[in-house]
Amino acid sequence: MTESAFTRRRFIGIAAAAGAAAAAVPLLSACTTTAPGAATAAGSASAGGAKLKVFMAPKFTGLAYFEVARKGGEDAGKELGLDFQYIGSDKAEATEQIATLTNAVAQKPNALVVSAIDGDAVAPALRQARSAGIKVVTYDADAAADARDLFVNQLSYELAAQTMLDAALLNSPEGGLVAFISASPTAPNHTAHVKFMKQNIDTNPKYSKFKYVDTVQFAADDAQKSQDIALNLMQAHPDLKVIISSSAVSAPAAEQAIINAGKGGKVFATGVALPSSVKDFIKSGNSKAFMMWDPAELGYVATVAAAQLAQGKITTDKGTKIDCGKAGTYEVGEAGEVLYNKPLMFTADNIDQYSF
């Protein structure tokens, strides 16, 4: 894939932007974040009539990760002739997202592309949307399966868990005590990631060097809270070696807390992070590896899928192929899950290749 067209400058001022060993997980070249064209494969959404209206609703607005995904959605909208709108509240609260979705239904879009802040809490609003004939595609974080049509999952939960543990091994080859920080107990992807990481540590010899703090901490994708939790974890567990988080806010914030505590290079944070947010940590040697995928391409694929679904070009049947042009072709799996499954591992050897 081509190198990302985003630059770090794009994220200056965006809230929270600041704030498988390597062999088992292939290092992918920098994915494009000017999302690849799929207009030919998808067909023009506006051909022969009014533009399709597609709304993208992140968990909350202003977070750098979702701004990157938004760019992918916007690129798909331009290429496919969509009336693409990015909607939401800047508050990380389920009630705010429910209000956003309820208001969206009244505007009668053809499709919603949603990252669910709480899969069960937002489900009634999404069911209302589907009852009104609106197609619902979740991405990043799923909702209840009967409340959406498709879920574009960035990585299978098992692959995400293994990739984060591989990053932990790169940071701490000797293993040691691991602690987990998640967004909330109702974040379905984070909950599943921790579940599979614990299972791997318990049963997979590759990760047997690790043991874990059983209680998961929750930081609500808040940088300051993540730093406070990381500091408390280090104080409560003097032998703590690695803090792992699925949150693109919490993972770099935890690493900053480690450095602030004077434990850089001795204790490590890892997990999901935008490369722009951890480049300095990796270049300085305080951290060895973080992981991610291309959020822009994920947002692009989810938006293309939503448009094709609204056009009747695809169904939710298992085995259905979704042609996203240069972004690839994907297949609908069990329960409408579409696996993106392109992990990236950021290390000192390749961090300079990425600019999103």
C-alpha cells in the first residue's frame, strides 16, 4: 500500500492526539490514509437519482483516532458521490451517542456508520434506525448483533489480543507482570481483547512468561485519567512490567506516566496507538513497540460497505464479497462480521514510515 497521506500536522490541536512476535505479525508497509478508490467497484452512489445520505457517528468527536477514520469516510463519500456527514457529541457518554443517533434517524439517512460507545445501550436507537429502513454498519466497536446489519471489525478479537501481547514481548522479552487499562466495562471490543489476552497468557506457551493483574482498570478514553491509573498501578504493583490498553488514548498516556515516574525503559506501556502519538517514545528507546491498523482505511471500508448495502449491491449473507477497490475485497462472516484484519506493528525500525 502507499504511504499515508496524513501528516502529523493534521492532528495538532486535536484532543488526545498528544494526550505474534514481530515475526509472527508481518510488518505491513504504511497504509494509505487518503483512502484508496473504490468508486469503480462500488458504483456511483448518486447515479440515477439523489445522493445517498450516509452519517458516520464515532464514539465521540474530537479524538484523533476517529478523526483519521473520518477522513477515510469522507474520501469514500467523495469518490462514491455520497452526502456524507460526520455527526456526534464531544462527550464520551452513551447518553450523548444515543441522542445523536435518535436525532439522525429523524433526518432519514440511507445508512449509519457507527462506533458504539456501549453496544447494548445504543442498540435500541440502532434498532429504531433499522426499523425505519436505515442500514446500520458498525466499525471499531460493535453493537448488539440484532441492532446492526454489518460490523467491520478492525481485527478479530483473537488477532488483536495476540498482536498486543506480541508488542508486550518486544517491550519485555523476559515477560513479567501485566496490567490492563480499558475504556469502560461496556466497551465490547476492549472487553473481548482483555478476555483473549488473559486466555493466551493462561494457555499459550508463547506468552507464559507473563502473569497479569486480574482487575481491569477503566479510563474512559481520557488521557489524564489514564496517566493517573498508570501511576496507581505502578505504586500498587512494584514488580509491574507492562501496561496494555486497547485505547489509542490510554496506551500513550500510560507510557507518558511511566516516563514521568522515572521508569522509562524499565516499565512499558503498549497496545493500540496512533504512530504519531508514540513516535517520540519509540525513538527515545523508552518503548519498543505499539500496534494499530490503518483507521482511515477502516473508515473507508465501513463507508463503502454501508453505501453498497443501502444500494442493494450487497447483502448481509455469509460469504458475500464487498469490493472496496484498492482497499481490498472483504467477506461477510458469521453474524454479519467483516474482518479488516491488517495489523501494524510500530517499532524503531519502521515508525518513521507512518505519519497518521
